[in-house]
Amino acid sequence: MNRIKHLVVIVVIFAAIVVGVYKWHHPPSHSHPDSNDESEQDETLQLTAYSDNFELFAEVCPFVTEHESDLKVFISRLEDFKPLLEGSLRVSLIVGTDSIDQMLEKPEKPGIYHFKLKPAVAGLGKMVFDIETSLGKTQIVMPDIMVYSDEQEAFKAAAAAAVESSDGVRFTKEQRWKVDFATSEIRREPFGQIIRTMAQVQPSQGDERIISAKTGGTVFFNTVVTEGKAVRAGQTLFTIDGSATIDNNLAVRYAEAAGEYNRAKAEYERKAELAKENIVSQSDLLAAKTEFESAEIAYDNLRNNFPAGRQNVSSPINGYVTRVLVQKGEYVEAGQPALVVSQNRTLFIKADLRLRHFSLLNNITTANIRLLNSNTVHSLESLGGHVVSYGKSTDISNPLIPITFQVNNTAGFVPGSFVEMFIKTQTSSQAITVPNEAIVEEMGNHFVFVQLTPEFFDKRSVKKGVTDGVRTEIKAGNVAPGDRVISKGAIFAKLAQAAGALDAHAGHAH
């Protein structure tokens, strides 16, 4: 019994020591002797506003007349959600006809401006932020800013307005600025049936040229010709030598054509002189002229295209060699394809669809195209593309319906490669959608992080529907159009929550 008493005493003493040490290491963050509730006195107001170019987030102690309030302003560029690095910021607190203004020429840290405001008049007012950078001026107005005459009332109102969440995660501005991060609004928009399929990139007609041999002979390359080599119009790529063959020898044919040309020319000139004295009839002269002109055409053709019994093969267009169909020393016949040169300026993207999609093909509005092994998605509009055609019938050997799109190759597509397509059809129905990257998965369940403030996010479960490659339909969940969600970098918020970075009232210290 005595041992139990001694043990109890030891536990009590140990607990007292632990509590004392904890209090020594964790003193109260604020002291407000006039308040009965210290937690209320710790509250700050979190204010958020957006312009076309900036996200503005402000943390400020509740405004009380004749009390100086700390105001920290965090400005992010909406184009990349990185901090504003340069530019002045003027803040004006306006209540009725009374106004106080402060201006800072530059941020004290990237994206952070620090002010101290001391209002003189109580009442409902507004704050006006004027941002001036090298790119121009922007004004952001925050309405419904209350200035109190009683400090305790001000802090109670701030505590009542504080956002809370049992499943939230705090992700500070400084943390956001260090990673690839963005937020965007949930939208309600037309979202019809999506046809998701694989498609192949193909050269378009007129954008690819096949270079063929004009005569039979042996191939000799003048330079290194490989697939992917850039070539210029008129550039000689290889030679076909037809002088080494017994049959159809170009050198022999050239000599014969030259001899026939010289003979026909001399005969025509002789008869032309005799015709002046009416020794040769006009019909004989005309026949000699026709024979001479035919011999001249044959001779010029061989002389211009096959000098010394060879054909110099050149590229007809600027572009890239896409296929080499012959090898050095190989014998080719006249008309045989030797090279394929493509400009790759316009391309076809061809997909084969199942028959059940046929009724939708007449209602296609656009499509999104994703390169395999990449998160990059291009819309048909951004590529200047359109539907060229789609099949109207099928057969037993191929029961699929082909559909072809034409696009400008501004995205670096490679002919022959495969892409993933999300073909969108016209619809009158509306759906709630979020960016694909906004959705995170845990154990087969899907979530989004809804912004409560730019530094505090609520994790909410959703049921997702189809995707168009960029946005995903939300079929169910506690989200609404106008809510902002983390659209890029949601995985970082997930990791922060897993690490225990959860506190709706973390003091907002930066």
C-alpha cells in the first residue's frame, strides 16, 4: 500500500514537472489583461481579393480607433502565382470622408508589404490597394471593412469571422511561392459527352513529297542523308548513275540523242536554204523542222536532267527527310520512290472510333490532344485545327469509324506517333468542373482542396465523372461554382497535411 502511495506521489510530481516545462517552453503568444478570452485577442482578419493580374491576401489586426494595426499584404502574380518582385503599393483605409494612406516603393521581401495603420474614425469603410509596376497600374478594392471603437468588440468579431475546418491544411504563402502552385475557380459550364480515344499523327496531303527516280541506275549519295535531316529546296541529295548499265545505258542514250539532234538540225538548216530557191517543197521543210524539234526536246531533256548519264536528285521543298527508301549502291528503276521529305507544317490526326459513337460525330465541337508520356494538353483551337472528315460506313474487316482532324504543327508532333484525344460534343447540359490536377486520390477516394483563405485549405471528398483532358466533371461533393481550389500543387498540400501541418489558428506568423 505504501508502495502505491509513493508511486502516485512520483507520478504527480512528474506530471507537474512536465506541465511546468511545457509552460516554460510555450508561453502565451499575446497578453491582453483587459480581455477575458485571450484566444479572441489573438485573432487577425484574413482578407482576399483578385484583379485580372494579381491575388492580394492581407492579414491585419482588427481595426480599432486610435489603435495601431499591423497590416501584412501578400501579392502574387496570377500568371504563375509567384510573388511580386518589384513595384510600389499604396494602401488607403477610407471610412466615410476620413482616409488614411500609406505607400511603400517596394516589397520588404518578395511579394510582402508591411504597413501600420491607425484609424481615427469608427464605422464601415473600405480598403483600396493601388499597385504600380513597370507593366502598369492596378487597383484592388476591398469593401465592408469595419473600424471598431471598442477593442474587445473588434477581436470578438474577428474571432467570429475566423475560418475553421476539422480537415484543413495550412499552406503559407512562402511555402506556395517555393513550389509550382496555382488556384482556380470551380466552374459550371456546358460539358457534353466525351469520346476518349487513341489517335495517330500522320503527314497531311501536300505537306509531304515523295522523291522518285526518273531513270534506272545505281544510287550514290552526295552527302549524308538520314531521317530527320533538314534539307533546302533545290538541294542535291543523291545521284542515280545510269551509265554503268548495259541495257538502257544513259551515256549511250545521251550520245545517240546528241547525234540525232545534230543530224536533224543540219538537215533542217539545209532544207531551209533550199526552200528559199523553191528546190524543196514546204511539206518537206515542215517535216524536217518537226524532226529537228523532237530531237532537240529529247536532247535537252537528257542534257538538263542527266548530265554525263546521271540524274541529280534534289529536294523540291524545304523540310525534313522522314524516310530513306534506298541505300548507297542500290539499283533503282525509273519511278521507284527513293526519299520522302515533309515540311511538318500541317498534320492529320486520325482516330478509329467504335460504331456506338457514330451518332455523336455530327455534333463534335472541339477536341483536346495530349502527348503520351506528358501532361501537356493542346486544344484543337490552339492548334488551328478542324475536323476534316469521318467515315460514313464500316466493313467486316474493320468495323471502326475513322475520323480525321487537321492541325498546325505548332506543338512539335512527330508524324507516326500516337496521342490521346478527348473529343468533345455539343450539349445543352451543365456540369460542375475542376482542373484535372485539382483532384488527388487516397485509397481509391478522390478529394479537392478548397481555399478558405489563400493560406488555409479544406480537404473535401468528391465523386468525379468524365474528363476532357483538362477539366473533370464533379458529380457529387461539397463544392460549388465560384469556390477556389488548388489546381496545381495539390500534392504538396496533401503532403503538408500528412505531415501534421494542420491548424486553423496557427498564429499566421510569417
